[in-house]
Amino acid sequence: MDYPVIRHHGAKDGVTGSCHQLLMDEQHSVLIDCGLFQGAETSADGKAGADRLAIEFPLETIKALVATHVHIDHVGRIPYLLAAGFKGPILCSEPSARLLPIVLEDAFKLGVSRDQRQVERYVRLVEQRIIALPYQTWFTLQDSQSLSCRIRLQRAGHILGSAYVEIDLHYRQSGAKRRIVFSGDLGAPHAPLLPAPRPPYRADILVIESTYGDRLHEDRRSRRQRLEDVIEQALADQGTLLIPAFSIGRTQELIYELEDIIHRKLKLGRAGQGVAVDEPASAKAGGSSVDWPQLPIILDSPLASRFTQAYRDLQPFWGQEALQRVKQGRNPLGFAQLITVDSHREHEAMVRHLAQTVRPAIVIAANGMCGGGRIANYLKAMLHDPRHNLLFVGYQARGTPGRAIQTHGARGGYVDLDGKRYEIGAKIHTIGGYSAHADQKGLLGFVTRMRDWPSQVRIVHGEARAKSELAERIQARYRQAKRSVEVVIPSGADQ
């Protein structure tokens, strides 16, 4: 066998379950992510993705796990990896080192045990395994007479702490050197809170995600205007705007954008009324149909609240725009109208209150694909009612309730939640530009803005159409530049 070899244990047949193994030689390998499968994504033998928890590959040669970021589809199977006998370190960025124990504590409670002593013991074990790597700093994983391996993390701009991974291999006996880059999930340019990712200087082999490999996002200004327009339209119905969002990343971006919309509306309203900027505004701002000063933004997710606090604590890793707002005295992730709902009793009371009253409100709740969590309770109580609106701002994977609602909602269809059928009477909206993933242009740029383009590109983490369209675009750019490339789309049957 010629080394290095890459084996894809997940994210081959869809966008979840990311898990890639780089075999450096017969004795040494490294694992990039170990994520949970979600929705209807299936294995080669047709098993449902949600049931694919077992670690079905040998661990003997794996010297370390590198976590590109802490989304559950990239780290959710770490409890099962540890249970299977993995003894190595978990390498991640400094922000991820703060966030990862929170994610894995929640995953452990959901999938293994809620016994507090077991949970605490498990979290301590995870924390002992973590090695936090500063961005742009090489870490030597292996250094022997035959093989040298060093790893470096670079900002990926997807969520706080996200990274793409550069791995340098030096085979000392032959003198061969190879650089392999794993993109993880790449962020969109001009994303709220985070600086945009910069591509690496070079790569011999690139493993790249393709979630939005077949489409382009709206620009930041137009998507923010669309968000504002959807809020105006939805709340004119005198109901609630429900926004499903994953607890980390999307939720904080939404809070950031909502704070800015409210800030601009209040500033405009005060200027229009001849009111000093530091005085309270009691009238409707800027001629809007929404009473912005009184509009509650409800964050109904204890986990999202913990992550939001962690985001605040990790302020040094924010982008320049966000830091500038802090200097201006603003609080982008905490403002007067932001209400957090923690206990389950408070959650149930909030669902009843919003379902029965006609007061406009915005609710952000997990999970982002409506496959469980507190958003499901809102949907059961409110999805049938045309006063309410549902806004999707993130990718909805095949087989999830979110995809079913997105597909059938405009036609007044239905969705099955926990084995019961619910009619869709609420209005359904989608703003794709709020994805935290790079679009086709961003993915192509990640490849072609390198000084030395990779000779092999392996496309993962996308649906079939997204992968094939991205492959075609990459090949076309190489032909245009008179360069050669091998584009590989791993399937369920091969590595």
C-alpha cells in the first residue's frame, strides 16, 4: 500500500457523521472528527443514520483525534470512540477546548447516562484528553527515524473555534514530503462575529466539504434585509416567529444580527422623534409595523445560553466588526430584549403563553433541523396556526422534520413529530444566506486561491448534486488554468 491513505468513515453519503482517517504508514494514523449521523443518511448496508453510533473501524494505529469544530455532526460520536478504547489525545483550537466539554456533556446525557457522577467523571476524562492548539502554530504529533508528522490549525470561520487542518508528513527514508489539508466546515465570508477563512498556502491533497457546493448565498446586506422583512411580515400576523437553530454558531449569529437590527431601528426612531439617543424610545421605531422596543427575543435553550455565555467569554477570538461594536458600548450577544428560558417548567409555560396569546415574539430554539429539542414542542403547539411563522436559516438534511416542513409547508402539508401527524398552517420562510457554510464560490476560492493548488481533491460532506456540481466547477477551473487534478468523490462502497 502506498501511503498516505485516506479512509472516510462518515460524511460520504450526506452532510453529517464527519469522520476521516489519515493513514500515514502501517503503524500511525490520525482521525479528523468523529461526528454523529443525523436524518436519513444511511450506511452502505442501508442502516438508518441515527442508529450508526458504534465505531466500526480499528483504533490501534490512531495516535490522535483532531476536532475541527464542536458541532455534533463532527464530534458527537466521541463518547463511543472513548468507549471503544481510544486512548489518544483530542487536538482542537483554544476556543473549541472551552466549548467541547459542554457539547460532549450534553451528548453524554442524551445518549449514555444522566447520572451526575457519571457525567462529571466523563467530562473530567474528556478535559484530560484535550490539547488546545493556538491557531497558526505547528504541533509535532510524530517524530521518529522513519516518519515526521506535524499538525497546524487555521481559522475556518464557521463557528467560534472552527479550524481547517494542515498536516505535514515527511517520510525520512525516501525523503518524500506531503501536505494534506482537511477543510472541516468552512465559513461564509463576511459572517457575523468571525473573521473570514483564508485558504492555505499549499496542499498536495485537499479533503473539502461541499454542503453548498451547488449554490450561492445572498450577500450579507441583502440577507439581513430579508431577515428584517421576514420579521416584519411574520409579526404583522400577530403571532410568533419560530426560528429553529443549533445551539452553537447559528444561534449566536442570529442574536448578533437581531441586536444590530434593533439598534438601527431604535436609532432611526429616536432621530425621527427628535429624541436624544440615550433616552428610551416608547413609540414604534422608524415607522415599522413591529414595535421593536417591546419585541421580545426569546432564547429557549439552556445549552444555547451556555454557549452564548462562552462566546462572550471568548471575545478575543471575535472578528473586528464585532469588537468594534463592543468598543462603542454595545453588547452584541446580550441586550435588554433578549430573554432566556432555562428550566423545562419555564419552557412549557412559554409554549402555552405564545400559543394562546396574540403578542408578537421571536423564538430561537434548538434543534436546527427540528428533529427534537424544545423547538419540537413549539411546532406541536403552533405549526397548525396561520398566525405563526417558521423561518429556516440553516441547512435541513434529508429525512429530518425540518426538510419535510420546508418541502411540504408551502402546499399546506403535514409533518410527523414523535409518531404523530401535525398539519402545517403556519407560513414557512427560508433564508439560505444565513448558512454558516461557504457557498460554491467560497469553496472554489478555497481551492484556487492557494499558491500551490492540490493535485488531488476529495469532496465530502454534501449531497450528491452538491458534490458533483462542485467537482465539475473545480475541474473546469483547473482546465482553464491548464493544470491537472484528480477529483475524488468517495462513495459508500469505497474509501
